Amino acid sequence: MLVHNSGCLDYIALGLEAYVEKLASAVGARSLMGDKDWQGTVWVTAQLLKLQPGSVRVSFTLDGMEGSDIDVVTAVNRAILRNARQIGGATDLELVMLKDFGALKYVDFYIGGRLMPNSF
């Protein structure tokens, strides 16, 4: 667990497996690739983002995701739709958890290694 002077208790990077480690390394976060309880970790993180936004930080790479060539909102909405249709994967579920807790507005979204505007 990372502790920063800003009061942030943890910094997590999320996204597709092929891209998340690169983002984690670039921003100084940890990925959940080795976390056997990743769903529980994302669930708790989403709650903390909603209840105590400064306590945890999330960066999410949308690289490789459908709609990322358009913008953040399109990529996120397509992931949520895939999950609703039960054809999504773990990354789609992570976005749904963040949405369900109203925490998307606290996420730093990256496409192509660049921090993108968050319209949530």
C-alpha cells in the first residue's frame, strides 16, 4: 500500500491486461494483476472514491478498448453496455463498479499514455 503526504492511502491502475502494467509503471501506481481478490479491491476502492475521494487514487487506461479512438465517455459507455449484455470481461466490470458507486468522476483516464479530460 502506498502512502503519500496528500493523505492518499492507495494508488491503483486499472485497464486491459496488455496495457495496465505500462500505465502503472508510468504513474507510480500498482496494478491488480496479481490480486486474487481484485473484485473486492475494486469494490472497496469505488466506495472509498465516493465517500472519501482523496483517500485513494485510480488511473484507468482505456487503451485497446472499443471506443477509445473516439473519447473517454464512448469507451466507458461501450464497456458498461458489454457488461450489461453479459459479454464483457473483467475490465468492463471494473468500470461498472466505479459507475455504480458514482465514482467515475474521480478517475484519471488515459488513452495512448496521455491523461484525458474526464467528462463524468
